[in-house]
Amino acid sequence: MGAATLTDVSQLDSYETEWRIASEHSCNVLLEGAVTATDAVLRLLQPHIRAPIVWHWPHAPLDLPGGQTRALILRDAASLSRDDQRRLFEWMNDTGSRTRIISTTARPLFALVAAGLFDTALHYRLNVLLLRVGAPDHSSESLKLFTSVRRPL
């Protein structure tokens, strides 16, 4: 599946197929764009993400969830150390849970992979559904309506 590029949150209505795939198959989602834009999308999606949710903040020690966690929100995936990248990848492979990972990044991970700064296998595991998010706009009503009529993530 190719990357979807959003320059305005009102465009989410045109990504019905991607949303259906994400909601039905619990795939990982990577939001790529400016911090303000990815934060805006996360705020609007948060009520629609199945709980319990574990948040990971940039530059904090990576504390991997256990138990019945349904979603891991990984803020600024590009800031993960190589050791944390390895640990996250191993956890994703070893865990029996179906924890969905929703990641954000302001720096394209593919460029970091090409530069040898981000693990290739982890990149592809996080990048199941890539949404490139443009600058947030003042008309977020469309995204609110979009998420209100869809199944939870």
C-alpha cells in the first residue's frame, strides 16, 4: 500500500479504504509530518483508539507495554536509539499481543534507514499504513465527522 499524503485534515474523507483496512486489521500506522500536524491528528483520533493505550514520549526510556494493551502511541519514532529500536522490534516479534502501534515522526524514516540511522525491519513493521500529514488547518470538523462514523482503531 502506498503512502497517503494529507495536506488538509478534510482530505481524510478520501482515505476510506485505508481507514477500513486500519480499523479491521489492527495494522500499525505511521503519521509523518510536522509535530503540530501529527499532534493534531493524534488528538482527534485518540477517542477512537481502543483502550488501554500506552504513550511513549520522545527521549524517554522505552517502557514496552505488557498485558492487554491495545495500542502503543510512539511519539517521534525517529528519536529512538538503536538499542530501543532493537528492543521494540524484538518485542513486536516476541509478544503474543495484538498491540497496534501508532507512530509519529517529523523526519521521514525511510531517509534515516538509507543513512543507516534507523533499523530497516522496524521501519517496515511501523510503516504498514503511512499517512503524510500536512500543516493542520482551522477546519478540523471534517476529521471529527470522519472519525465519528468509523469503527475504532
